[in-house]
Amino acid sequence: MIYVIGYEVSALIFLLVVTVHFLSKPQFPSVQNRYFLIFLICGLLDISLDILGSIAISYAHNLPIGLIYVVNTVFYALQCAFPAMLLIYVWILTGNFVFSDLWRLSLWLLPLIIGEILLMGNYWTGWFFGFDDDGQYIRGLGYTLLYVATGFYVAVTFIYIHVQKRKLSTTQYRTVLAFLLLVLTALLLQYLFPHVLLTGVAIALAFTMMYFTFQNPGELLDAMTGVFNRSGMMLFIQDQLLKRQPFQVTVLAIDEMRKLNTLFGIPAGNEAICRVADYLQHVNVRSYIFRLAGDQFAVITFSAEDCRLLREEAQQRFSEPWSLLGVDVMLSCCICYIDCDDNIENEMQVLSHIESAVPLAKSRGKGTVLEIDASTLSQAQREFSIEQELREAVENDGLEVYLQPIYSMRENRFTSAEALLRFFHPTLGMIPPDQFIPMAEKSGLIVKIDELVLQRVCRWLREYDLCAAYGLDNIEINLSAVDFLQDKLAEKVIATIEKQRVDAQQLVFEITETAATVSHQALTRTMMKMCRRGVSFALDDFGTGYANITQVVHLPFALVKLDRSMLVSSMQSGSSAIVFEDTVSMIQHLGLKTVVEGVETQEQAEMLRSLGVDYVQGYCFARPQKFEDFLELMEQQRAALQAAEPQLLAGRAAE
Ligand code: C2E
Ligand code: CA
Ligand code: CA
């Protein structure tokens, strides 16, 4: 018989091109990838043997019979194994393939194994193919059995992808389905036109489809850095879990990437990312590097010792400058690492643990190193639920505003108070502002929160006539740096004050030192606008930030609040005491009033009085309290002052 081999030769050339393209890319170290390569090579061999076998049959008279038998037997063996190989490939794709589960594999491959054994005996039995007395090629009953075996594996694969649909991506599912349809069509055509070789065309098409949809190594590469990307990491972890090999994932999240881009420009930011990727690729431990997100890299190691070495090396490297486009820049990064063994169920779990831990590490400050363990995860979970609950509390007016009275050293009475937020949660308990305010700032919720505080304070000022009734000068309200990012902050605040019909002079807004140094121009404009309407400003937490006093001195502050930490250290060392005294004196010389926060003892209060500090705020005088308790305290103060007044008057008359 003369075969038409033109289609098969074209298919072979086509598949060879695809194979060369595949091999020219960096090879992804996964079972799926390695298996795909084997599968691809089997495809090439299958088509080659189909061509060679057919040529051998056509020229049977001129060739040794043994050679014709060998070529065709190997071809049939491969052809027969092909659908079973597809089943194993799909099995790997779903992530269900377990290496150690050999008995399950053998069970599924049993029909194939029997078929292959029978095929090996074909030279003697002639069950599959042979030659008649005239040397003509003839097919036996076994040949039809090959079709049955192929049909069996095609059917099993078809059912399997349906049952496991959830574990495959839509592209994978559709591509495998198309693969199966191609195989079936090719078999049918081959059966109808036995002399036209077609199966290779189906194989080449199927591989090309797989290659360009989800098997392309380029899809797993990060174009900018050349390391593998997030999808690559997911595949790699899936693989390690299947192998049941313990490993560690270390995530390095570069701090303040946005700031770097703003200060030095995007090209320098990109350069930083490439430098870090390059550095990680050359760390002296057995590892695989992945770019997880814009500013995050994941490094997978295979021993706790390597993981520790990596952390130490990275910390050391980040303590030195990086040369970015000719400029030396200090970078820092938070490091989170997780030990993955039996505690991990799947790759999604690893990703979700990382996604919970990285923001937690970032919230603890630059350069934080965090082990992702049960306690970290429950902490992250708590923070996540706090954020959700906080959002709900803001919507449902569930936050409380406390007032902490501020004591005037000159008048020896409370003349002001600071509004401080409180968040009580029925199950999570009391959540301190130091915990929820940074979260609210990050999510932007702080803008709404501070608006609510302002509204509440204005309402109290108006309804209880706090200033006139209790001799208070004002109430202080905290504003966050995020508030100042709003274009129309001044207009908004003024509108609220006017709407609530409150005298603007009864309000002082506290701005932290750090906020005062960010966006200086916008801040000055907003403050000036508000000052013109009568409100005043206090510089909060003085002594904790990086404020350059010459920078803040030009801002219209009326008060400076010295942070508790300054007071505490002034009581501990002589040199800190000198700094503290000089700071108080400098503020006084600038014509600003001083408030010292966190005064807890009588001794501190006496010291502050001797320095001429104007106001003090702290537990020694009064704690932050509910509005009702604050009112009661103000009533007591009023009564005490009224009781003291006749004596004062009598004293003056005697003079
Ligand atoms: P802050 O503005 O420095 O507020 C003073 C903090 O010192 C308050 O902490 C207060 O309870 C605490 N404090 C007062 N006296 C003493 C003392 O004698 N000893 C000690 N150890 N602490 C004392 P709190 O209420 O936990 O608030 C923490 C921070 O949260 C505030 O620091 C402020 O930055 C922020 N915050 C609170 N309420 C608001 C708000 O409504 N808006 C904004 N943007 N931030 C707020
Ligand atoms: Ca404050
Ligand atoms: Ca403060």
C-alpha cells in the first residue's frame, strides 16, 4: 500500500518549530513542565515513527522484515500510550497527581500495560499487524483493539475533566476538551481513510494549542526582572506540595515603593526592583525566586537553615545602599516567612497566609521580620475583622468620643479638653486608637471618622454651651495627615462649624509633627483659610517626628503639645532634662503656648509648673472619659470655683 505522508511531514516540521521555541525559553522547574516536555517529545517520536513505519511498509520488499516490525511496533506502542499520557497530564494539571500513589497509577494504566505486552508479542502472534505470503501488510484483530484502548482513555479523560472542572482553569479545560475532540476526529478520519496519515496533524495542533494557551514558559516569567511570576510561584508550590517535600516561602516586600517612585522617578523605582531581583538570584542558598507583586519577591528554599541564611543575608544587604541610576539610595524591606509542611493544604492557602501577613508586617514598620505562624495569622485575622467592624461602626454611628480634660497651670483648673475616639466591640473588646487609627488612615476611612468627631464635638459645644457654662476655652480635635490630602478640607470644616452654629474660636485642631512636614504648601493654605475663620491649631506629639522646627514655625500654630515620651525621658537623664527645658523655653520664646501630654505623677506636674508650662494633660489630672462623666467633672469644678469665689472676693476687699 502507498501512504499519503505529506500531512504528517508538515505536522512534524510544525511541531519541531514549537519544540525549539519551547526549549529556547527558561524552563520552569515544575512537574507539569517536565512532563509536558516528555509528552511533546513522545508526540514528535510518534509522528516520526508513523512516517518511517509507513515508508517501511511501502518498501517492505526491499527492507529487512525485522526492522519493519520494530519501527511499526514502537509506533503502535506510542500511539497506544498517547491518550493515557494525556490522562496523566490532565491529572497533573488538576494537582491531584500524587507521585507516591503508584498503585493507583498502575491500576489506571492496566489496560495500556496489557495492550503493550500483547503488542510486544505481535512479531510472533501477528494479532495487530503482519505481512501475507505476498509480502503485503495486513491488520489483525488487535489493531481494532488499539482503537478501543484509545477510546477508553479518551472517555476517561473526558469524564475526569468534567468531574475535576473546578481544579482546572477555563483555558485548561477548553484546551484539553479541544485536544480530545481533535484526537477523536483524527481517529475517525484515519479509520475512514487508512492510507492518508492524519493523526500527526491532530497531535501537532493539540500541542500547539496547549503551548500557546497555558504551557508557554513566557507566561510564567516576569517581563521586567526575568524571574518567574506569581502564577509561576503558585504552580511551583502546587508541585512541592504534591511531592510532599517541606519548603519555606520567604517574602521580601520593599518598603515605601511609592515614595521611591515619587522622589527618584519611576525608572529608578524599576531599577530598584531589578536590582533586588538580581541580588536574590545570586544569594548563596538553593532557592527559586518569584516576583509576587510590584514590590514583593518570594524566595522558596528547602531547609530551615537556608531560609535563615537568606533572611540574614537580605537584612545585611538592605543595610547598605543600592546604586540606582547613579544615585546611592537606602532601601528597606519587610520580611515574612512561612514554613510549609503538613500544615499546608494547597497553594492558595500559602498565598492567603502571605497576603494576610505582609500588611501586618508593614503596619509594624519598615524592616519588620515576621514569621507567619498561627499567632501572626490570628493577629492578621483580628486586624482584618477590626477593619471590617470599624467600617460598620462608622456607618452605624458605633464609635464613641471621649473627652480628656486639659489643665491650665495658670488658672489651676481645666480650661480645655481633647476629643479622643473609642471603639468598643462586643466580641473583640476595646480596640485602642493606636491600633485602629492607622488602619483607618490606610483605608481612607479616617476622613469620615474625623468628620464624625467634629460633628459630635460641635453638637456638644452648642447643646451644652460648654464654653460659657463651664469656663472652657475650647475643645481640641485630632486631624490626621490623610485629612489634609483632601482638596476642600478647609471649606468642609468651615461648613460643618457654620451648620452647627458653633463659634469657631471654640475649636482647636491638633496636627501631628509628621503630618505638618508632609505637603507643606497645601497644609499652609488650608491652615490659613481655617485660621481666618477663627479656629486655632496645635502641633501634636512634638518630639516624636522629624519636624524641622524652622519649617513648622512658619505655620500658624497657637499651641505645641510635647509628647509624653519627651517628658518620660526628661525624668530619667540629666541631658534629656536639659533638652526638655530648652524645648519648653524655645516654644515660649516663639510666643506659643505649651501643653505637656502624659503627665502621670505629682512630681512631673511640679517640675512642669516650675518650667512655666501653660497646660498639662494626663492621668494625674484626668483620664479620657465619657461625655456624661466629663460633664459631671465640669459641674464639680464649677461648684468648687463658685464656693471659692466669695473667699477670693473677701481677700481682695481686705487688700
Ligand atoms: P494623641 O493625640 O497623642 O492623644 C493623647 C493620647 O495620650 C491618648 O491616647 C490619651 O489617652 C493618652 N494619654 C493621656 N494622658 C495620658 C497619660 O497620663 N499617660 C499615658 N500613658 N497616656 C495618656 P489614645 O486615646 O489611646 O489615642 C491615641 C492616639 O490616637 C491619639 O494620640 C491620636 O493620635 C489618635 N486619635 C485618637 N482619637 C482620634 C481622632 O478622633 N482622630 C484622629 N485622627 N486621631 C485620633
Ligand atoms: Ca492629639
Ligand atoms: Ca499627642
